[in-house]
Amino acid sequence: MARFDEIKNLVMSLEGDFEKFYEKGNQAAGTRVRKGMQDLKTLAQNIRAEVQGQKNAKE
């Protein structure tokens, strides 16, 4: 469950920047959102590979 907590924490840490970008038009916040989403994508890919590896190890 630690990996799931990592995802939740990452998404929650971006909440303020999403608000600043979408509601206030802050361009710097948009850059931080894009970086955070890239980090989320990387984390998700790592988790997918980990799950697949554990799944294949059991077969």
C-alpha cells in the first residue's frame, strides 16, 4: 500500500498548483502541474512494471 500512498501524496501535493493555474491563470503553476503529472506518469509506469514482475514471478 506504500506505492498507493505515494500516488495519493503526489496528486494531493499538486492540488494548490491546479487551482492556481485553472482558476487564477498562474502560468508558473501550470509548469509545476506539468512536471507533477510527468512524475505521476513515471511513478505509474514503475508500479505497472513492479506489478507485472510480481505477477509473472508467481506463474
